[in-house]
Amino acid sequence: MADLVLELFEEYVAAFAAGERPDLRAYLERAGDGREELAALVDRFLVWADAPEPDEDAVAIAQAWIDGEAPLVALRVRRGVKREEVVAWVMERFGLASGLREKVALRYHQLETGQLDVGGADPALVEGLAGFFHARVADLLAWKPRPLAAEPAYFRAEAPPPPASAVTPAPAAAEPDEVDRLFGAGA
């Protein structure tokens, strides 16, 4: 057995025993060619290891998701933080111009309510939000918004559409700016 694989296995077990939830993917990536061997060791370990008790935040996030609520909203409310405070933090942390506050508020709302995927956001934003909320990055990345259940609807127009010459073309979509890139929107 390679020394690196054993070292990584011991590191993983120590983190797990300390109550952490180590990201196995990161360990497997670090193992390189020994990834299969490390995966087998961890798999055997987890069969016999007692699962750690989940922390209160993880339970609250999972419960919010089960209840159909947005977990990031539940976490923010649990911390007693207003959305405006998060927006102000994002503005300051990333040095954004004051004219972008409204757009940051919109994008954060979209991120928080699952309209934007947290996994698509800039890793610096995700890590920063995890620190801001005293949460784990993995917890923020773990939940995925539920798909919207939409019933089909039909509309019957009374008047015929206007001739093609009378229709004005839609404005061209604006290029994504720094806020869009930060939140993973408009790409």
C-alpha cells in the first residue's frame, strides 16, 4: 500500500472521528493513481464506523428543504441576518460599485431562493457566504432547488398577431457583468 494512500486514509479517519464531514472527492483527487485503493479503504471504514451526529445547522437546512423552503433563507433567518446585511457584505467584500446594489440584491435573492444554482456561483462567493453564515461550504453546495411543478396553461388569442413589419425586434441581451459572473447568472 502506498504511503500517500495510507496517509490520506488516516487523515480522512481522523477528520471523520473529530465530527467533521470530510469531502471524500477531495481526498480521492489528492490520491491520484491510488484513488481506487483509498476508496476501498474508506468504504470498508464507513461500513463499520458510527455515523456522527448531524449538527443543528445541517438538520435545519435539510428540514427547510423537506418543507419546500429555501435552505439558504432558513440559514439566514436562523442567524438573525437580514438580506440587506448580506447584500452589504457582498458589496464590500467584492468591492462592487454602489450603483450595482440593486442588481446584487436581485442576484442574491435568486441565489438564496434557488433560482440560481449555488454550485454555479464564484467559489469565492460560496466560501465567503459559508464564512458569513458560519456554515460549511459543502452544506451550501449540497442542496439543490426542487423543480417547479407547473401545470400546462393555454391561451386563446382573440385578435390575429400584427404583421411582421409592425413587430419591433427585442433588444439584444446585455453581456454578463461582474455581478452576473459572481452569482453564476446570465452565462
